[in-house]
Amino acid sequence: MIDPARTLVAVKRRILLLVAVLGAPVALLPAGAVTAGYLAVRSDWTHQTTCRESLPIEEAKVRTVRWDRPEDLPGLGDYPAIHWQARAKGDPCSRGPGPTDWAYQGVVELRPEDARALAKRYEFVAYDPVVSAEYAAERTPEDLWPALSGFLPPETRWLTSRVYDELDTSSRWRIAYLDVEHATLLFMLDDH
């Protein structure tokens, strides 16, 4: 019959022998692994909390820096002003694999001569909501984000161009609306 007290004493002796032979660091390895695991989970939680708190603030910002990928918006020339925003289409705070897609909207103030050249080069025509609905679902002037609407001129006369929208110069889907009279371009870009 096995004596539980003797078995416990034997186990304790083996642990003491292990510590004596291999040293305290090896004996403390399980405690270190638990601590490292806790810190990793805590760090991940802190990152997600910080990200989730800052995401709405970042998405609400109206940026005025020049568009950094000119191939996304070709033919604009040396425009005097731009106002744009970005919004996540997924969860950029997730630790899951893969990138998050983004949507961008903006209003560009063009020089009058660049607005005329853009309209002519890319065959812009009068905006027809029925025709645009076929390929521009939820990306029409009426879908402009509220923070950007203040940068639109009053009484716009939008023109559209499928030639411009479907140019193969960008990895993003593009929809653009041009008002030549007010030298204004409204753009909507989506990662895909």
C-alpha cells in the first residue's frame, strides 16, 4: 500500500534536488511563463482599449495635408486646398490577421484652369443620380460625411466621369464629382 505522506516527502526531495542541481531560475520558469502570459494579455487589452478610444477621434479629424498618393486622384494639378477624412471599414483595433480596409472622402479646391482641364480630359458629364446609382451605391454627393459638407460650395452643379472613376491608376475604388464653376472636386475612395 502506498503511503501518501511518504510520497509527498519524496516529491519534495526531488524538487529540492532539482533546484540544487539546475538552479533556481529553472525552478522559477513556470512562474515566469505565467507572468509573461499575463503581461502579454494585459498589453493586448491596453492596446485595444487605447485604439478603441482614439479611433473615433482620428476618424472625426478633417485633414488638410496634401493627398499622399497622387495616382489615386490624377489630374488635379497644384490645388490650393484639400479637406479629407478616413474611416475604417473593419476593426483596425483587432489583433486578428490581415489589414483593415479604409474609406476616404474629401473635397478639393482646384485652380479654375485645372478644373476645366480635368472636365475636358476625362469627359465629365452632368451628374444623373439614377445612372450613378448603378455603380456608385452609397457613394454619391448625398452620402458625403457631415464634417466635410461645410467645404462644399453652395448650389453645386456636379459632373461625373466613368472614365475618371475607372482609371487604372489606383488600387482603390474611386468615385469623383466635379463642379467646374466652383472649381471643386468631391472624391470618395475605398480600399479593396
